[in-house]
Amino acid sequence: MQSRISSWFWKSFLALTLAEIAFAGAQAQDLKSFEQRITTKVLPNGLTLIVCERQEAPVFSYSTFIDAGDVNDPSGESGLAHMFEHLAFKGTSEIGTTDYADEKVALAKVEAANNAYEAEYLKAVGRDEHKLAELEKAFKEATDEAHKFVIPNQFTDIAERNGAEGVNASTGLDETRFFWSMPENRLELWAWLESSRLADTVPREFYKERDVVIEERRMRTDSNPNGRLFEQFVATAYVAHNYGRSNIGWPSEVSQINATEAMEFHKKYYVGANIVVAVVGDVKASDTLPVLEKYFSRIPAGPKPEEMTTVEPKQFAEKTVAIREATQPIYMEGYHRPDYHDPDDAVYDAISDIMSNGRVSRLYRSLVRDQQIAAGAEGVSPYPGGKYPGLFVFFAVPLPGHTPAEMRDAIHKEIDKLKTADVSDEELAMYKTRTRADLLRGLADNQGLANNLAEYQTRFGDWRELFLQLDRVDKVTKADIRRVANQVFVAGNRTGAWIETAAPATTARKDGGAQ
Amino acid sequence: MKSLWSGQPRLRPIQVCAVPTLAAKAKTRRGWGTRGSVVKMFPIFALVGALLGALAAPTALHAQQNKPWEKIPIPKLHDFKPQQPKRIELKNGIVVFLQEDHELPFVSGSVLIPGGSRDEDPAKTGLAGLYGQAWRTSGAKLSGDALDDLLEAKAAHIETEADEDSTALSWDSLKGDADQVFSLALDLLLHPKFNAEKLELAQEQEATGIIRRNDDESGIAGREAAKLVYGANSPYTRQPELATIGAVTVDDLKAWHDRTIGGKLIVAIGGDFDPVAMEAKLRAAFEGLPPVKPAPARYDVFAGPAPGISFIDKEDVNQSNVEIVGLGTDRRNPDVPALAVMNEILGGGFTSRLFQKVRTELGLAYAVGGGLSFAYDHPAAFRVVVLTKSASTVDATRAALGEIDGMTTRPFTEEELTRAKDNLLNSFLFRYDTREKVLAERVRLEFYGYPADYLESYRVALEKVTLADLNAVAKKYIHPGKLAVLVVGNGPEIKPGLEELKLGPVHPIDITIPTPMPKRPEQQK
């Protein structure tokens, strides 16, 4: 879903001298045209609605953007925001149940049984294994009882039967998104479905879904060399901020999240002031807004959750992580950078573009084309998130026979060039041209546009920033790039992480059960 | 744009999703024959759920449920007739499509050329892929590097790529640069000068992919399962090795180009252009070429897998990738509409039998799904995939096999039929909701020789599928005894062991990457 990847990344892909002049007109025209087609409304509960009319075909796409992600997971509950996102597919008090009044009672029993089991399980002294087994049995009985009321997957069933396409959601560290596309005559049905699941979530089948999420962790992280490397990399780069924590959750934590915690997260973060809903497609604002208002007013009002107080302290020593295992080598390093509000935000995008966008980029030409030591090399930012100070990350994939150390040295040479000499006029112009062209290209996709409008509205308080950011892009100078490179790309601000190939540890393995 | 280097991680802000995305899986470029398939999803996460067994009770109570959503009015859909591109057949047989779209100031184009990896010399497997990488940098007018400089400064692209049955040249740019970019693309098409340096670069990239292919568990599973279906030496599954890519020379690339360029080219232009001027320009460029040569007939053999169970041990994982595979069919088969409905019920989405059973009811998987695929001109595969923790490998495999078996033993219900048809038909317009998609579909139909109104007749056929059709295709195409099972996972952790599945002896598969290294590309200079 390239176009749906957070626009933090997309931005870094956005990016002439002659054509720049030609564009100046197009840009103004564009923003103006969008201002005519976009209507926004803040409801009394604080929720912001954006409706963008685009009549190519009788369809629409939506994006619900919650300003909360796994960075907001309380201590000891890593993976909670993501767990809740899964819960939002499980139905409501009206959808997915044969009798909610009785189911509610049964779910309370499940929760009590889970708490009793966990309390015994976590006893440091005097855990009674017999009692634990009984409690496990009681828990299973309670879940079986609650399951009797469940009509599985009815929420998604209604959506899919009504033509929903691309039904999914994603949880990042910074945000949670829900999205799909649908035929335009289902707009009211969608508004009912979406507002229902946001306002009226029920912790149905929570513990089974937790197992599903743990399988997702095994797929993305545990059984994937890059997944393992990325998790160790951020965990090492951060000492205080939640950006250093496994986003899908540390195994011990995600396996012990309970439904009560998930519902508390919902109560705190799924309030009007924390939600923006954008709809793009064959819809008329005058007809659509009253319908959306009717349904989305159901979402509780509530204060905008307080911002996090933790600020990652300044790094004062270089850190490294070396993974030695029987997989192929990869090298990465990251430098702490400020958040997206920083006046230099566009300078980081310029560096990323010049270093790694396409076949003219410095890392490609140096490591891939000329030295022929890497299959690919990039410098991207921000990672792992952008709302709070993230990292500027370089990484390279060595060609057979080359080592992570060679990648590191070659990347450092390129970084030194940024520090000691100005980039060329052509490079800077290229960044600006590509940013504009890519922004334009993205406007022809309902889903991508909905995602971006909702994200920019949340992050800047105004969707127009999607276009206005080009002013900051235009202002980036060669001196800015040199200044920022000298400031940020220093050893004491660096965390390096790599995989180096080592022989497999087969001797430690016993005869398997597989065969 | 195609990634500069295939199969490698792109670093993006971390995010996790409710259901696996296509991007997260199935990077396998070759083997499954689903190119351009209209199957809604790649069969990793496919199907729809039947409410049987454990679900029977809730279904009975279902009637009492107050269903507020059914009271929400669904107005008539706005009238919509997708804009069809203009089709022009040149005197030499080359076909041109023009699809105007003036929303944004861009023009894009492509030339599709018959002949792809399935047509390469087995001793040079990987040739087409190398050609696809090296071709774009071989212009006579501009060196590859100068071309890159020029394009990037204009935020324009020219790309070349190879697929299983075709290669393609594509370009896109701002309207103002369209003439210049087109002339550069045309230069690559008509006067390429392949060079050793760029071939070497492509060989290094490809070698990296080969060396790394066993690091990716789902990649291993997909690749090896395809070999079980088609045979390891089939044109659809043979894999590039260091030796076979090392054997490719610049002369091979030239010969490949000269051979394929005489086929029936399909030229497609979309975007913000003047159709009269564009048609004149394309006629000037293409009408002078010699008459197209018909593609040679193919005589592929598709036997399907030997039933049984195979295992690949991977010690650095805690999750098994289970593939249950057989032979699929091709899209000309009149049973395809009924099979599409059956797929939806078996593994199409949140409500599919597989998803409901293995993920929702048992909590044994995050990624589960599958179905019987159809390619346009050859049988694709039947494929069901489950990813589950090592310890539940046997349980999850058994559950998935149970659902496959259930296709023939647990009769389909009216409710399942209606749901599957609703799912397929109500989202059908997403196959042509942009002019770009309409253009791509027409090119595909032209390429494989299908009628231009195929999509419409397919939709009508889907509407007509009955329960009797479903039961008939399930009996005809679902043969649990003919399926092969492949597990990739951590042997010692898989307890109970795979023998518990009673599928016969477990055949280990050796996936060691053949060495020695190919002769170094330098030696070719």
C-alpha cells in the first residue's frame, strides 16, 4: 500500500529550476481548487470532519485518523494501541451479538476469570500450579460461555457485503488509522458502521484476538531477520522515550494485556478532539455533512489527551548492536533528529532525497554504481515515528562478499561530503521538483488523499499544510543542508546496528519433532 | 516505479495492520501465474466465511437480532459508464490504446512486449530479469547515467521490467516534458545499446537476491510450494542461480531484444494529451515497423503436485509457514465464475471459512487464506496458506485441511452464496473506478486475446452462479487427496510433529543455495 504509508515517509519522497517556475502557477491553482472542493467541520464533541469532492467514479474512500498509537501504550502494556485496533473490528453492542445484555454479563465474567488467572500466574512466591490449572479452566469456560453470543466477524461482513474494498487499519507509533473504499450509495451505512465501532466498541473475543496479534508479532519480528534487527536497533537508540519500545509489544507484555486495559485506552484516546475523519470521492458536502454529523456526534466528547512528558535525553555516547547469526548481512545507523515541527523538517527531507531518492542519489551512485559494494543504500527520516523526535536512519544491503563495516565506512564518507561541501544547485533543484511532482501525483487517489488530509489536519490543525509545506521546501538552502548535517551526523549522536553472518548454531539443537 | 533493488527491506515508519497487506507477503515475482489476475486478493489472505459447525447456533439466533443497518437506505448508485480507451490497430498489427485523463498535468505510456521469463533458456534462467534491469540504461541517444540525470531533474521516469510472460517499457512525466521523454523511451525500444557495465550491475543485484533468498521464510514457502505444483524445472518455477545469471552475456540481451521486439506490441498512453496529435505521433513512430510475428504456441505440461508432505527446517523462526497446494485452472475455463464464488467462501476475507475457523475461532493464525487461482493463459495454482506458531503447526494445518475438505463435504448454504456474491458484485466497480485501471484491463485483455467486454460478461456470469454450480465446481476441483503440504518452520519446536498429520513420510527439502560462485562478471569484460 505504498500510497498509504504514512506521509512522513511519503513526504521524504516528494520533490526543478525551470519547471519550478511552471509549477508555481499549478500549485496556487491546486490549493484553490481543493479549497473549493473541501469542506471541514468541527462537531460539538470536538471531532473534525473533512469532505473532499472528487467525482471520477461513484465511489468514496475514508480515513479515520486517531492521534494515538503505540507510543501512548502505558508502561508494561506495549502493543496496547494495536491490540485495540484489532478490537475495533469485533463489532458493537448492536453488531456481532445475539443478545448484548447477556453477553455483557458473560464478558465481565471472562475479565474476572482472566484477572484471577493472571494474579496467580504472576505470584513471585507461592504460585499454586494446581490452582493455576483450575483458574485456566475457569477462564476457558467463561470465554466459551461468552462466545455463545458472538456472531463472528459481522462488522466486516456488513462492510464487505456492501462492497467495501481494502478493509484494513494500521497502528503506528504515532497514530491509528482505519480505512476502506465503498460505492457512494453506501455512505450513510458506512457513517453508521464507522461511528458505531469508534463509539461503541465491545471487548468481544479479546483473548483469542490477542493470540492472533502474537502470531502477527512472530511473522513481522521474531521470524524475520530484519524485524529482529529493527527492534533491537530502536531499543538501543532510545533510553527514555517510548519510540524505543517494540511497537507490536514485547512478548511478555502483549501476551498479558487485558480487555479492561484496552477499554481504558479507548476511553482516553478515542474522544472527539482526538479524531479526524476524512472522506474523499463522489460525495457532495452539502448532502454528506448532515449525515456524518448525525452519526459521528455519537462519539464521546473528552479532553484532548495530555501530551507525553518524556523527552529523550541528549545522547552522549555512540552505541552499537551487532547481531551474529546465520542470515545475510545488513547495516543500519541512526542519528537523533527533532520532531516534525522543527523549522528544519524540510531540510531533513532534502538530505534524504539527495542521499537516497532514485538512481542519481549519492548513496546509489557511490555504494551501488561506482564502488559496487551494495545492492542498495538509503537514508530516510523520520524513523520509527515523526510526531516526537525520531531518527535519521541510513542503511545498506551489502553485495555478496561485502561486510557491514564496509557499508558503514562508505556511508560515513558520503555523510562527510555533506558536511564539508555544499550540495550542487542541480541536486537541490531536483529535490524541490520531485517534491512538487510527487505531491501532484498523489492527488489522483481517493484513499491516499483521504489519509493525507486527515493526517495533515491532525498534525498541523489545517489540511492546507499538505500544499503549504511546499513553501518550506522552497526555502531550503545549501547552507541549511550543511549546517544540519554538521549538527546531527556526529558520532556521539549515533547508534549503529548490523547483522553479520555467523555459522548456524545447529549443534545446540536436538532431534526435531517435525520429522 | 519499480524498486531499485528487489526483495530488500524498505525502511518505513513502523506500523502494524489489522490484516496482512499484499505488500507484506508474496514478493515472489515468478511462479504463480497470477499476473494481472482479477482475483481480488493474492491467495494469502483470501476468502469468506461459512457459518457452519460452531457457528450454527448463532446463525439460528441471528433472526432475532435487531439489525439497525438494514434500515439504513441505500439509494440508487450514481450512473457510471467507465470511459473506455480508444483502440487503434496499426497496419502492422501493433495495437495502440489512448486513454485521456485531464485531471492532472501528467502523461504516461507503456509498451508491452510478448515473451518473458518462461521463454528463457533454462541454462540462463534469470536472463529476462537481467534484461529488464539493464535495458533502461542502454539508450543510443543518452548513456544510462545521463538519462537518469535528465529524468530525475524533471521528476520523470522511464522504467523497463520483465515478467513471466512479457517485458515492458514504461514512462511518465509532466505534460510539458512528455515529447522529450517519449522520444527517449522510443530510442530505448528501437535502438538499444546494451553494455557490459550495466549488465554486471544487474547481475550483482540479482546475485544478492539469490544469496538472501533463504532469509525470508514466506519467500521460501511460496517459492518451494510453487515448485511442488509445477515441478522444479518448469518454466513457471525454475529459479535463477548464481551460475545461470553468471552465464548471461551482453549478446544474450541483444538477441533477446531482437527476438521479442518483433512480437505484437501493445502501446498504451494515458493522461493529459491531445488525442489527435498523439495518434499521429504514435502512427509515425510505430506504423513503419515490420508486421508483427505471432507468438509461438506453448506446450507446457501441468501435472500438479505429488500428494504428501514436505518440510524445510529453519532454525531462526518461531512460526511455521504452511502451504497447501494443488493445480488451479485458467481464466478461459467456463467454471471460473463459480470458482470465484467458491474462493470467496473458502478464503476471501474476514467472513471466509478459513478466516473464521483458523483465525477467529481458533486464534491460531494472523495470516490465513487462499483459494484456487486462474491465470489468463495457463493453469494457476490452488493454494492455501497459514502462518502459525511452531507448536500449533499440526493443529492449524489440520484445521485448514478440514476447511478444504469441507468444500466438498459440508454443503454450501444460500447464505454463503448470497454473501459471497454480494462481496464480489458490490465491490466489482473497484475494478474500473479509475481510467488507469480501465486502460490496464484493456491492455491485459488484448494481450491474452480476451474480448474487450470480458469484465462485463464475467460480472453477469458471477450473478448467475447457483448453489448447484458451487457444489459442482467444488466436487470437480477440490481433491484433498491430490494436494501437497509444505511446512517451513523450526523443526525441534514443531511438537506434535508433522507425522501426526498422517500424510505419509515427511520429505525434507534441501534449499541450500548452489555454489560455486559464478564466474565473476569482470571476467566477461
